Amino acid sequence: MRILAIESSCDEFSISIMDKGKVLSNVISSQIKEHSEFGGVIPELASRLHVENFHWVLLDSLQQSNSQLEDIDYISYTSNPGLIGSLIIGKLVAQTISTYLKKPLLDMNHIEGHIYGANIEQKFQYPVLALVVSGGHTQIQLLKESLSFELIGTTQDDAVGECYDKVARVLGFNYPGGPVIDKLAQNGNDKKYKLPISKNDDSYDFSFSGLKTASLNLINKLNQNNEEIIIEDFCASFQKTAIDTLMIKFEKAIKEFKPNTITVVGGVSANQSIRSIFYKVGEKYNIKKVIIPDLKYCTDNAAMIAELTNEYLVKDKK
Ligand code: KG4
Ligand code: ZN
């Protein structure tokens, strides 16, 4: 059963080919360079670049997997959520291939894809509690069994990745700012600057606009007072607050739902601190499996969409 999966929801165009659950190729055309000077993703530019790049991504993916188009049995694509123009290009490519081959076309959800990206290298033991942290989403999802997605908590405003990117922009860094803050934070004092933990309440929901505003206000205040901002310390303090905000709620969810597997997925799961904290939390609560995807499966990629498609097909749910 050979699947060709397409992911195009934001500024990456990616095609993966999977055979019986094995990733044969996962080619990604990233537009980070083109968007970085604008401080964020420009939707119109993203879809135009998808049109320019899809053909070589398709050819490379077929070549790397030693496949011909005719070997493909199923075509799948990310249908939502994402930038509408970017999604349409992915759908168009998928639909064209499916029409040409007369093979089934399956639509997939991007967030479910991020979660199943963690099931590629290791296998879930249910129930699974997943922390989804990306540029557009911050969620806690519970899967009592395969493909049963239960939204436990979500952000009420900004996503954590968005918060990283906006703070980084004000500090003068290019998009995406998350990896830059992460790197600088490693050598900083996380107690130097005081920032608030928002929505520290009984719910499982998050709020990151408060942390964003407090960070921007503090930067402005320090600048106005001509006080030097120690960049590494600021990044470390910001990062500690952002991760504490996530983990307070996630640990509460572990205690209530008693998962056998915990996982952290989405672009922000590439963060060094969150990765090491996750392993520690796993030990603290005696969790059977702590699955943190390899970096290539953290940010947007089509292998996660292929894995999700495979799971739906194996479980006969599509
Ligand atoms: O999942 P993703 O590739 O795209 C969306 O679906 O949004 O996530 C992109 C986000 C960006 O906000 C980026 O700054 C953040 O992931 N990110 C990081 C790191 N690497 C990527 N945030 C913190 N630390 C990192 N190392
Ligand atoms: Zn994503």
C-alpha cells in the first residue's frame, strides 16, 4: 500500500511517499529564506512559491522512494487548518494526481498529522496525551484509542510559536524567531527578567497574548530607560515562562488522564528546553512512553500526513 501525501498548509511544500508504514521519502521545500525579511509568513507569497516548487518536490520524492507515479495507491493532502491559498495548491496537486491515476484522494487534518508524526519512529501506547505546540496552535489532545482526538485545552488567543516569533521580531531577529530565542536562551539566566504566567487557572486552556505584551512592554521600558537588555538572559527568562505556562497545564492533565504515552509535537517541539523537560516529566510521573519526534518530523512535513493516512487506512476509518 503506497501512499503519496502532500503537506502545504503554510510556508513548506512537502511530499512524502510511504509504503506499509515505512517512510520512503519526505522532501520539503522550505520558504523560510523568502519570508524571513518580512518578519513572518506572507500568505500570497507562500502560495506563489508553492506553485513554483511543487514539481521538483514531486520528482525528488518519487526518485528518492524509487517509485513511479503509477506505483501509488492512495493520494492524501492537508485540507485544514492552514493558509487558504497554500492549502488550495496542495489540494490541486493531489487532486490532479488522483484524477490522472484514478486512485482515491483522502483529506487530512494538519494537527492530527502533527500528532501522528510522533507515531512514525515509535508506536503509541494508548491513552496518549499530546501537547501540540506550533506557530498557529497550542493544544492538549487526548487519544484514548487510535484516531480518537479529544480536545482537552487550547489557546484563547496567540499560539506559543506565534508568541516566540513576535517577541523575537521586536528583539531584532528574523522569522522564525523560535529557534533563535531557543539557541540564545541556552546561555542565559532565566531568573533575570520577571514575566507573568497567564491564565494560571483551573482550566486546561492557555493564553499567550499576555506574555507577548508583557515581553514587549518590558523591552520598551528597558529601552526608554537606556538600560542594556542582556539578550541571552531575556531569551532564557521568556523561554522559561513560556514553557512553564505550557507544562503547568500539561502536568495537571497527566494527573487527571493518566496516559501511557506523552508526546510533544509541532514546530515548537524542536525546542531544546521543552524536549529535555518532557523527558524529566515522563520520569516524574512514570509514563511508559515519552515520544518526542525527530527534528525533521517536528516542523511541517508530509511524512506526518502519510503516517496519519496510513493509520486511517489500516483502521479502515476513511
Ligand atoms: O509546526 P510549524 O512548522 O508550523 C505551523 O504549523 O505553525 O511551527 C512553526 C513554529 C514557528 O513559530 C517557529 O518559531 C517555531 O515553530 N519553532 C520553535 C523552534 N523551532 C521552530 N520555537 C521554539 N524553539 C524552537 N527551537
Ligand atoms: Zn504545523
